[in-house]
Amino acid sequence: YSFLTFGTDSSFKKQIDVDKYLRGYHHALEAAGEDFTVLLGMEIRYFATTNDYLVYGIDEDFIRKNGNMLFKGSRRFYELVKESGAIIVQAHPFRPYIHRANPKYIDGCEVFNGKDKDKDLNQKAQEWAKKENFKIVTGGADYHRESQRGNVSGIITDEKINTNADLVRILKSGNYEINMAEHQ
């Protein structure tokens, strides 16, 4: 891998402390050095829902200027994401407690999640993506704690991703493959 999208989970919180929220991202930037790219991302769960969403292509200004995003709801948050040039996908859409999002308010879905040991969940996500004709599909490790170290996924591209603009452009183009490695 040559890049990482770093997103801190934002769920069940009334308001985030932006500097505290960004601390992990800043530590990852420092640790990355010159040979590895770290991009800011976000995993968000709107207040009073169980759905998780992944946002790619955002920067610190997006987080600082939009206030408490947990209360925005799917339509308003989607508008904010689109205004910023970023993209939003539904994470792990077939876990038992998740409801499929309205396709009008997402750009696609995560079709492979490294934490989902039940391969059927990922298969259902892939089928849903085809049914809804999502142009953007993603895969992620969903690595939240040390015990999940073997979770592997991501995208494989022909070109190096150096910026959020690169990532968004490549995701929109579909010119990538998803690493659906077996759990290690």
C-alpha cells in the first residue's frame, strides 16, 4: 500500500472536539514520512441511526466549518459533501443492524469490509451495488483496534494517489480494483 485514508469514527457523540478528532490524523501524518500518503477521511453515523457512512476527499476545513454533522441527516449531509467535492459511501450495508441508505444520498457503497468475517455480507453488498448501478464501490479494513490487525482491504490503482483530488478522481473513474484478500 502507498496511501491510507484516516477516518475517526463519529458516532453517538453530541459534539466533537475538532482538534481532538484530528489528533490521530496528525499523528499518522507525522509517522508516514515521505514514502506514504495519509489522507483525511471520515466515518460518520447520524444521530439516532445505526447506519455508518464513509466520506473521502475532505480536508480539515470541511470538519471545522460544518459544525455538528451528526445532526445534519442524510440529505443535508450529502449536500455538504457534494459542495466540497468529496464523496460518500455507505459502509458495510448488510450487517444485521444496518438499513440500506437511500441511493439518492450516497455515491456508492462499501462492497468489501475486512471486519465482516461472514463473506455473505460482502456478497450481498456487491449485489446491491450492481442493482443500484453504483459507480463508486470501495473496500476497507475497518481496523478500529489491535485485535483487528489481520483485516485487509483497500484499492489497487495503476497510479499513485497523492491527494484527495487524486483519490476522488480515481474512485469516480472506476479505474481501480478492490483488494478482497482473505482474512489473515
